[in-house]
Amino acid sequence: MRAPFHGSFTALLTPFTDGRIDEKAFASFVAWQIAEGIHGIVPCGTTGECPTLSAEEQGRLIEIAIATSKGRVPVIAGCGSNDTAKAIYLTQQAEKLGASAALHVVPYYNKPT
């Protein structure tokens, strides 16, 4: 993190066309959020249907969000998963791609041991 976060961040939706992620619509949505003055974006939270996405799909959304934002706003990459290995993989990918931070959720439905 380069500076403290401030302002409003949007938990992004994930657009689909015919059951597949619509990458063009997602990039347009990210660009629109920034043009409208949002202070930061959060791709791949539960609002973005990420529990139903593969690690590759989730990584691609994070990549698109970072590429589209071009450093204009922070990108907090949703890396949470009920699968520990997937969460670790996504966090590593988010770091490599240049995310400002990673967002995680506690395991849901499973009792930690």
C-alpha cells in the first residue's frame, strides 16, 4: 500500500453474457466507475459472484481491473475463498499484477480447526 485508502470504493459486479464473463463490459464498468469519481475499486468480492468463479477467471478479472485503472485509483483484489490454496494463489497473483491490497473473508460454513 502506497498511501492510506480514503473515500468510497465500489465492490464491482461481474457481467456475464451467455454464462461467460463479459470482459469488455467489465473493463467498461471499471472505466465508468473511475470516470464518475470513485476513489477505488474492489473486483472479485462476493458481490462479483467470485465464489462461483474459477481461480483463472477471478485472476483475469483482477488483471482487467488493474490494467483498466492504470494506477488512477487503488484496486483491492478480492482473493477470499473457502479453499485455502485458491486464496493463497489469488493473493500471489494479485501481488504480481500490482494490486494495492488483497481482500479476504473468513471461511464460511466450515468450522475452522
